[in-house]
Amino acid sequence: MELSSWFGKEAIIGYLGPHGTYSEEVAFRLYNKEQVSFKTYSSIDVAIKAVESGEVSQGIVPVENSLEGSVNVTLDILAHEVNLYIRKEVIWPVRHNLLVKEHWDDVKIIVSHPQALAQCRHNLRRLYPDAELRAMNSTADAATLVASGIENYAAVGSQSAGALYNLQTIAGDIQDSSTNCTRFIVLGDSPIDTHSLSDPCKTSVVCKMNGERPGSLCEILQEFSTRNVNLTRIESRPARTGMGNYIFFFDMDGSIENNSVRSAVEAVKEKSLWFKSFGSYPICTL
Amino acid sequence: MELSSWFGKEAIIGYLGPHGTYSEEVAFRLYNKEQVSFKTYSSIDVAIKAVESGEVSQGIVPVENSLEGSVNVTLDILAHEVNLYIRKEVIWPVRHNLLVKEHWDDVKIIVSHPQALAQCRHNLRRLYPDAELRAMNSTADAATLVASGIENYAAVGSQSAGALYNLQTIAGDIQDSSTNCTRFIVLGDSPIDTHSLSDPCKTSVVCKMNGERPGSLCEILQEFSTRNVNLTRIESRPARTGMGNYIFFFDMDGSIENNSVRSAVEAVKEKSLWFKSFGSYPICTL
């Protein structure tokens, strides 16, 4: 489907703003600025709901980081609050930088998104053992605050945020692990047709099992393993019905067009108290 | 063991501060103020490491919320950075309140710990659809900021934080779910002897499987299910060795003194590339 002719309207791509976020870096790499327009949102939940309401054609949100794990708000809203499909997966290498306005000899407070701070925890403690780490809504918000000239502040953010807000980089690549990647997904209101795709695909579902019976997760996993369907990820989240009740997200290699995948998914659906599919989608490496 | 004679020193209990946090509410309920002294820490990681270094005898940290799921920093530090044991589990009902200094007709910015904001997301959007939600390090920090008299701000926090900082409650019990609980654990540098305990116990371990082999998680789960050991929780976290590599936390009913539990844990250890036990501990309901 041509995005530029999405329902006869101009395609609008939504993502977590403001300008200078990692989501924006991904959006600009995935889409041609001359063919689509972009809209930023102040939080992930609002960005996802803008796809559901039709305010944007597609939305780009982070779903997992290789150090910090799941982005819980993304999983929870996809499970409980909207009916959307994953149309693409993008794995994005994260390069964090420590950004200041002018002085770097007296950093007392380091601001950023909590996941960015967590991903640099060791290096920040080494560089500035006495600095306080303070949470903000986004890495770009943190850069904006530091750019305002507030004294003794530094921000953790992307190189593009540093450039956008005219900040100096005290230290580059300060993420604690060199394998730090974030997995983004592109969401839409219909599943993609993977039939004609040559790229490798994945399929994602979420379900709730009968938690009263010991071994029910084990039985579900057997549906995958007996068919040699490779699970790339299993993630539990609260079912929101009380402590100890969970839903499980499964990501697997292969498209639903594949017989083994389709048969395993159908068997899991059959055994679940509640089930939802996010469709099959290509994996994009940038 | 008498806490008050901990290694001949006065027992010190560490927890996430400042005063007015939910961790403090739990600490004050668990320990007699006349027998121990308390020490607050500005972040969960520092509180846990204070137990490892011996700066405090025991530490109380949140590990899971029934709506928001795992407290990732707690799991990650327990797995990767310290060698500590769980000595007790406490399930604490969370009651969030919306707190203001004076005026409640013009709330534009609502501050709190990101998990507290997430737990009230629906009610906050209903009460103040246009308000911006802004992350802070703790619910108590948020209450302190609002108490400073900053205009158009409200905080989400406990009733005791409201009382401590002389704030008014606009709305009580604003958590989105009435079953909202947080699970806290008490950490120490040695495992508890559950032999003589009459309380129900749990046992917790973490391990890394051979992720290259499909079905390896399934095989581990079978070690529990064939012995009728009930898993109360399975949680995956990044192994920190790259996207797609995970470690798995298992909580199970029963103490390691129980033959089935011990045998299952030994079998899991045998099958794991890496394994760590957090011991067995009583479940405490307050």
C-alpha cells in the first residue's frame, strides 16, 4: 500500500516527540519527508491512541531495549486498550551522549528519560559519582532543559538532540553496553500482507492462560516447540486483575502464512482464556 | 536472629526515601522504631548496594506492582550486581492520592514517580484531560515539589506524604485498579532458615538457558510441572549480552526444604548456563 495515498489522505506518521528523540531518528530513517508528514506526541500512550483514532496513519513506538527490557506502556496499551497491528519492526542501535550547555566541570544534576539514565547508570556514576540522576519525560525534554541555560545540569541524549539544541558533548557513547539497541515497532490499524514479502518476518500474539492450573504455560510452550516454531521472546505482564495474574506476549520467527506458525498460533488460541494477534510483519535492519 | 543484635551492631534498615514514600510506610510497619534505626536512599540501586556493602543490615525494595509489573532495576541489580538473599516478601495495597498545596481548580502539571503516574493514568486523564504528567524520582519528591508552593502543580502520592508535607487531597484512591498492590522484598546478605517457620514460604531463582535451542524454556518449565511445583511468577529480563538474549526469574510456592522444590531447583540449575538462588522466605501479609 502506498502510504502517500492512505485512504486518499496524506499519510501522517506519529511518534514520541519532541524533536530530537530517538523515535524521531527512526521516523526520519524509515520515511521520506517529501512523501509523508510527521506528528509528535508527548507520551507513548497518546501516540498509540492516535493510530487507533485515525489521527495518524501509522505510529512508531519503542517496544524493547536490549538492556532495560520491555517498554511496559507499549505492551500494556497494545494488550488492553487498542486493536492495532504491527506492520514493521526496526532495531536501532542506541548511542547516548552526555550533553551540556557550557560548563562541564560542575555537573550536579543529570536529566533524561528514566530508561536512558538506566542505560548509562555505571558510566554516569563513574564520571560524576555525586551527581543526582533526575527523570524527565524524554531525552529531548532533558536536552531542552539543559539548553535553557539552567546551571549545573547535563542531559543524556542523542547526537541529533545535541545538535538541534546547540549543546556540547562532554562524553560520547556513554551507554553501559556496546550492544545497546532499541526495538521499535510501526503500528497500523490493519495487518500487513506478508504473502509477497521476501524479508524475514515475525509474528506476535498475546494471551491469558488458566493460571490456576500448574503447568499451563508449559503446555502452551509445547505447542510451539513440537512444531519447531522458534520463540524469539516471551514476556509476562500483569493481567490487571490482581497480583499473581499475568498475560504472556510471544514473538516468534516466521509469518502466519507458514503452516507451522499458523498451526501453533491456532492451538495457543484454542488453549487460552483470552487471545489477541498483532499480525505478522517484516524485520527491518537499518 | 534478633535484628537488634545484628553482628553486635545496631540494626539499620535501608529503604527508598525521602520520607513519605511507600517504602517508608512498609518499613515502619515491619520494624519497631525502638529496636532498629532507618536510613533512606535516593534510589533503589543505591539502597540495594548498601545491603551488599554492609552499610545497612537489611534493605526494603519494591520488586513488582500488580498493574505496572516488575521493578526492573531491582531484578537487574539482584541478578547482575550483588549476591543477596530475599528474607521476606510483603504485599502492600497501594492507595494513591492527588495532592495540592492550595488551589485545585487550575492543575496543569501532575508530578510523581513514573510508576505512580502510570497506575493512575486513566483517572488523571479523566480529572485533568489537559494536564501534563511529569516524571520525578519518587512520590515523596513530587510531594516536596508541590509543597514548595510552585503554581499549577499537583502530586500523586501516599496519604502519609500528604500529611508530612501539609498538602490537601483533591482526590483519594485515584489508582485505576482497586486491586493495586506492590510487592516489596526484604534483602539481606544471608539466606533465612525456613526450617522452623510456620508461615507459607516461596523460593526464587534466576537462570540463563541455552537460547539457541528452541524449547529450552519449555524443558525448564517441565522440571517444575512434573514435580507439581507451582510457579507463581516467570519474568524475563535482558541478559545484557545483546538483543534477544534473556535471563528468567522464577518464583515458586514452597521452601527449598520441600523435597519437590529442592529437586526441581537442582534440575533447573543443572540445565542452566548460569544460575543464582535468592533463597526461600516467608510471605508476610500486613
